[in-house]
Amino acid sequence: MQRFVRSAALAAAGVLVAGLAAGCSSSDDGDGSDGKNPSATGPEPKPKPDPSSTLPASLTSQKLDWSGCKAPEGGSAPGSEWQCSTLKVPLDYDKPDGGTIGIALIRAKSTGKGDRIGSLVFNFGGPGGSGVSGLPSFADSYDSLRERYDLVSFDPRGVAGSEGVRCRDDGATQAAEKKVDLTPDTPAEEKAYFKDAADFGAGCAQHAKKLIGHISTADAARDMDVLRQVLGDDKLHYFGVSYGTELGGTYAHLFPRRVGRLVFDAVVDPSADSIGHAENQARGFQRALDNYFKSNGQDPKTGAARIEKLFKRLDAEPMRTSSDRKLTESLAHTGILVTLYSKQTWPALTRGLEDAEKGDGSALLQLADAYNERDASGRYSTQSHSQRAISCLDAKARITPAQAKQRLDRFRGISPVFGEFLGWDTAGWCHEWPVAGLHDSPEVSADGAAPILVVGNTGDPATPYEGARKMADELGKDVGVHLTWKGEGHGAYGNGSDCVDGAVDTYLLDGKAPKDGKVCSS
């Protein structure tokens, strides 16, 4: 099972895809689901923590031991300018004097070309994205900001170096890719689909143990405030991308008086429930696919029919590739979707479709593997495990299989290519999850906070443009400042718009936000 939201950079078909993740927050849509899971074990998670609670000085005044960084799992060590450390935070903020966990950190100190402002903390999305491996990959985009900020990022709790959650081994992951149809057509396929979902959740509970109930977005926001204090900053300066905008909005709600200069790019709609979020993504990905076909002089309806025909062919019989693995319908979904995160990868989609129509699924499989972070030896990253564990703890809704089936026609109407997958996913993602969820939708109101810059991209597939305006509105009057870019791809900053980059840099470096409603057309 796979949600198409990611944060890591993806190298596929020789083209770099900056696939920064959308948020995956889910919620009850008022259809009769009471948001509780009768099979959940252990106590229901607590509501969002009270930010006024006092943490022990041993945490807020801890000294970080910065040293050279080791290579992350499956990657290589960053250069000598990067330093790493570990921040201690409470496992349970309701018991701040209890056990602690470690949060993996990375930083590059300011180049000192201007007066230092402080630290600029990044989250690149997911949930489940590793900031420790991500920040060095993206750092060239932030050279101008490094002149006056230390660049800092972290692995949120439950992610990678911060006691990352692993729910199944690589063999089970590959077996599920091969056997589980993410758009089931028969009762047997439905049974296998939901059994796999339940098995995944059970594996998370078995391996994560107590941690599985303490990896929420609110917990991560509390961790960021501990980090702020330990870094010595009176206020948090922050750059959040995709799910990172939901994390940033949660922080602003919990700590409005600690908001410094915050930028939200590729913005999650904080008003959407689980059904609304899936519908948003169906529209966003279909919109991006339509734009791809238009750019090639093709009719979008004809192009969509072409892909639907390919899916039916793969559903009947998986396709050969240059390896001993075959391209399934579900892997083809992934391979196509990943190319929509960036206009740069549209040529890879052209090649993948043309090859598949000739009977060779190698290119689409390579794209899917890049998205799933599967290496040549068959090892997978754990980002999708963390992503699901965090989002299912956040999300109160537990949509039933019957409720999802009732909505399939609506989803197909929104997106003939991606709607069915996303419709089934509303029920499959958190099916029989072992802990109950926390909220219907994230609370981001931040009355009294300093202005927060919210950047929306009209062609964003994973976090559609409409969510940016809703985030700006929900942050509150005189808080959310909305900036629009008429462009393509997931995220705006660093994507080729001097107008966007200039507005963001001016805000972060000089503290001057653009006029609310400003539009960048290039």
C-alpha cells in the first residue's frame, strides 16, 4: 500500500525529481464513522499537548555535541561543512520527567557574509522524510539564506535516525508489491488488500511498541520548540515544505508567540478531512497529467484513456522488464505519478508510457523503485513506514471498506486515472490501525503570531494550490500572507521563479513580507 506523498529527492530515468511530500493528515468526514478503532490496543492517545507545561531544565538547557556526520542508512556522509548531533526530548509530553528519546539533527553553520539572524529549521515533508539526509541534498538552493542563518534540520520522532519505525522487512514489502492489487476488482483481491493493511499496522505496533502512540505531528511540533530553546533562539525561524507546512501550522497554533519568520511552501489544506484530502490529490494529479498531455499537443481525455487501457492490460497480466521482476498495475500507478511532481520529469513519463505500450515495463518500474526508495539489492527505505505510522496517529477517521466503495464512482469522476486508487486508499491506509487517531483535521489558527508566508503553486499535483489560500485564512487575520506562483511542480521556491525566490529571501533575510495576494507569473 502506498500514498503518493513524498519528500526525498528522486533520481529516476536520469532526471532529478524534487518530490517533496504532501501532508497525509486524515479525518472523519461525518459519514457515520465515529473515528474509533475497535481493534485498537492500549489507551487512546491523548489530545494535543498543553504547550504551557514546564519541561525540566535538563532538556531545555541541554548542550548539543556537534560533530562530523556519519553516512545515513543507504546513503553517503555529507561534506565536512555539515555537523550532526542528537537532541533529547520526552517520549511523552504528558510525562516530561519520564523517559526520553533522541532526535537526530544536522546543521551547516552560517557562512557569516551578513549579520547572523539565528537558525533556520527545515522540514521537507512526508510525513516520514529525513531532514538529516535531505538538507545536504537541497542545500545549494539555500545558499543565500545560509549567509545569515545556520541551516538546521532533523529527523522527526519515528523517522530514520530518530528511532525510525519499521513495520515489515524488505522481503514482505516486495511480496506485497507483487501480490496486492491497490485497486482491487474481486472479493478475493479486496480481502488480500485489507489483510495486507491490517498486517502492516500490526507490524508497526510490534516493532515500535510505546513509540507508536507518541509520534504525532503535535509531538514533533513540541520537539521543535525544545530545539528552538536549545539552539538559543528566542523565536523559531522555519521553512516547511509539503507536510512540513502542516507541521509548521501546528507549531504556530501551539506556540504563536514563538513564531519568528516562517515560510510554508507546497501547502497542505488544513481544512480537509480524509475524504477531502484524497479528493484534493485526485484533482491535483489529474490536473498535472492533463497539463502534461497539453504540453505535448495531446487531448487530455485521449491521454487518460490511453493510460486506463495500459492499466487494464497490466491488471490482467503484469509486464516483463529487464530484471526478474514484473511491472504490475500498482507499480505503474507509482511510476506515472512520480513523474508529475516536476515538469523536468515529464520526458521520463513519455518514455515510460511508450516503452510500456510496446511491452517493456522497465522504465516505469525504475521510476516506481526510485519513488519507493528501493535500491538495486532490493532494500527499501523506511520512509513509507514512518509516513503511515505518523499520519494514522494524527488521523481520527477510520473509513470502512463499504464507505470507500460507495465513493469510488465520485473519485473516478474527479480523476479517471488516479481516482480509484485514492478512493480505495481512504479505507486501506489506516485499516485496523493499532492506535486511535487524534483529530479530524489539524488546528493551525495562530492568533497573535507574526506574519507567516504561505506560498501556493497553481500546478502543484500533490498539495493542490487551493490549500494555500485555506492555510493562510486559517492561520488568521494579519498572520497568513498568501503568495501565488503560476507554475508547475510540487513546491515553488527554487523551481525557477525569480519572483518567488526574491519574495521569500526578502522575507527571511529582511523580515519584509510581500503584500497578501501577490502573484508571481514567472
